[in-house]
Amino acid sequence: MFASNPFAELSASIPTVYMQGYIVVMILLVMGGTILDMLHKKSAQYFFENAKKAQKSAKRSVTGGEKVAIATSVLVKEVLTSGEFDNPRRRLSHLLTMWGTIIFIVTTAIMIFSPSSTSTLLPQLWHIGALMLAVGGYWFWFAIRVDVAAEGLSWFRLERADLFILSLLATSTFALIWSFTGGGVTVFFALFVLSSTVLFGGVYWSKFAHMFFKPAAAYQKKIIMADGGRENLPPDYDLTDPEVQRKFPDVPMYMGKNPPNMGLCIKAERADHY
């Protein structure tokens, strides 16, 4: 089961060219949904306008070497290892879901476009990817989601924003059940196809498209910090510095001449006051 290509066996009932055509259509739906999302939300327009605005506030020019280093940092931290998540549980859940999704989708495409391959590694990776996706996704849905973990709302409360994660979980779940029950044209295969169609066809109405903007936004933010623009935000002052206290007399008036460093209050404690 784990070592056999379920799509190769399916080709006895459904021609391989139809499955390949389905993959192409899904890719086109993702591209079309992302473009429509960009046009509707004007996210790309905002991104470029914000970048031009930030350049006017720059205090220095960022060199090519610095830009390469920043791009590498974004790739390693924000993209490959999800370092933007400080919560280790949320980070691990995201990594399982993200890498599981990538492995699952890529191996699906490879097995469909290479039905004659006798490799046992691809089917094993396909099952592992689906399992990683299911574990990370269900962990997030039942225990880590902010409106469940921090706001005390029921896990079965649904909104349109949940379309992405729910269709993603349904796709991996029905794919695994379909494989474990022997494959072929069954009810579970139909549910697998339906959920994957909703996943890729619903990009315009889900959070799928935002994944393409996160790396670019992270890169731009680091560039702004590197050139000194700081998005017109004030620098991180040392409140015990006499010069700072002369500039802001309210600090010593209300906090004393040696005010404590309160740090990031958002990290003071976990939100569970519902």
C-alpha cells in the first residue's frame, strides 16, 4: 500500500491524460485565483506603493551584498523554517502542515505525470506528506487556532476564512482513506477530488494567495529596517538615557529617572482570559 502508486492503479479506470489535465486545470485555477485576489485587494499595488514611500524615508542605501544576505535570511527563517512564529507549538504545527502539503502535492504531480515509474520512494513520500499535513492541520484546528486557544470559541465555529485549512485537511484525509481502502474509483476518491477542487478552485475566497506575499513582505520589512527608514516609526530608545529624558520629559515625570524595561508586553503571558 505505502510502496505502490495509487494513481497508476487508478489509470485502469481513468485515463492518465485526464488526471494530468486535472492537475493542469488546478494550476491554472491557483494562478487565476491569485491574480483575481491581487486585483480585488490591490495587494500588489499597495506593496509597490509602500516600497516607494519607504525609499523616501531611507537614511542610507542598502548594498547588493546586504540585499542578498537579507533575501537569504528571509528564505531560511521565514520561508523554510517558519521562524516568524515564536510559539514553538504553532511553529511546529505550521512546519508539519507546510512541508506536508508541499511533499503531498509535488509527489502527487510526479506520480500522475510518471505513471510508469517503479519507484517505491514516491508513494512513501506521498503518504508521509499527507500524514504530516493531517497531523499539523488537525493540531492547529483543534488546539492552536487563536479563536479556540485564546478566545474560548468552539472549534466547530466556521467562517469563510476557514475554507483553506478545512479543504486542505479534507484533501489529505480523504486521500489517505482512499489509499488505505485499496484505491480505485470509490466514494473516497470522489471526496478526495471534490475537496482538492475546492482547495485549489477556492483560492480567491481563501487565505491561499497570502502565502505568495509573505516572503516579499518580510523581505521589504527587513530592507526598511536596514536602510534606517523604519517605516517612519521611532527608534528603540533607552529610557534611562538623559538625552532621551530631556527629549521626552514625560518619561522621568511618570516613570522616574531609572524606568524599568518592560519589554514586549504582548509576550508577557499567554492570552487565556475568556
